[in-house]
Amino acid sequence: MSSRAITVVGFAVVIAVLVGLELLGRRRTNRIPTVGEWLGYVMRPRTGRALILLGWLWLGWHYFAR
Amino acid sequence: MAADNLPAQPADGNGADRAPSATRLPMLSVLGSRRARQLLIAAIVVGYAWFAGGSAPFTNRALISVLIPGAVLGAIAYGRPPQRVPAPESIDVTGFSYWIVAVALLFEWEASSFRDGSPRWHPSLTELINPILTPHSIKSAAFVVWLLAGWGLVKR
């Protein structure tokens, strides 16, 4: 397996883990929060909301303006 | 008796036919206007995403097309926030730690390729995603997803 393939598989595995965590969180049979829940929790203070919104803006700038 | 629980009926008997339609019509009109408003907003979002998706990278048009939604959603979030989904008072630390570890892994994997200058043998996530976003339609669809994610954050 080439280094490039290992890198791609690494990204795929991490993204699959993130999706899996979201699915587990939605099942309500464990203590894992959904992404909406923990984002909501992080955004309770104004600073947290500002940081998350800036992260969202950065994502848009990174993928659509660059 | 069961009849005691029924709403009072008009004495003439014809009112029983008129009353439901009289209440239903304004409701239909409200639903219709809400539907029309949703369709209008969807058309604006898709149209804007199509416009933004057509801008070349590293141009002022591309930059402004990202900054405008950022400014609008920022103003809504802090100026006139919509009715928000109630945030949890607390979250389970152990459950949250799984997210922290996974997100940290993603950033570490990305940072290591970024540090190496994103060579072909160790590309960054951006290098892998950019070719996928090249077609106008895909880029516009991704822009719609990004806008909806932003609105989702404002609603949280």
C-alpha cells in the first residue's frame, strides 16, 4: 500500500468514526452526545458561539474562496 | 353526559357548516404563505450558491461571496436570533471525550500533511477534496450544505 493510499484511508477511517459517533449518539442507548448537542453546549457562552461561527466561516473561506 | 362536553352549536344549525370553513381558510392561507416564503428562501439560497460556486478561487468575488453569508448569519445570531433549539445543561464528559479524540485525530492527520507541504505521498484533506469541488454543480451543492450548516449553528 502506498503512502498516499494510507493517508487517504486514514482520513476515511477518521471521518467514518465521526459519522459512527453521530449515529451512536442518536441511538440514545449510550452517553455519547450528538454533534448538535455538544455544539449547542459549546455555544452556550457567547465566546463559544463566536468561535464556532468563526470556524464555520473559516471552513467556507478555505474551501470556496481559496 | 357526553353531550355536555361538545362545543356549543349555533342555534340556526347552518353555522355548524360555516364555522369549520371559516377557520380553515385563514389557516390554509397562512400555510400557503409560509410555503411560498420557504420556496422563495430556498430559491434565493440555491441561486446564491450557484453564483458563489461559479467564482474562481483567490478572487474578490469568491471572498465576498463567502463573507456576505458570514456577515448575515453573524448579524442574525447576535442581533435577531431565531428561536433556538434548547442547548443541554450538561453533556457527559466521557461521551464527549470520544468526539474530542476523533476530531483531534482528524486535525493531527491534516496538520501532519500540511506540515510536509501536502506532497503527493501525504496529501491534506483539502488537496483531496478540492478536485471533487471543481465542477460548478458540485461546488454549488457544497456551498448550499455550508449555508445550511451555518443556519443550523445559528439555530442552536
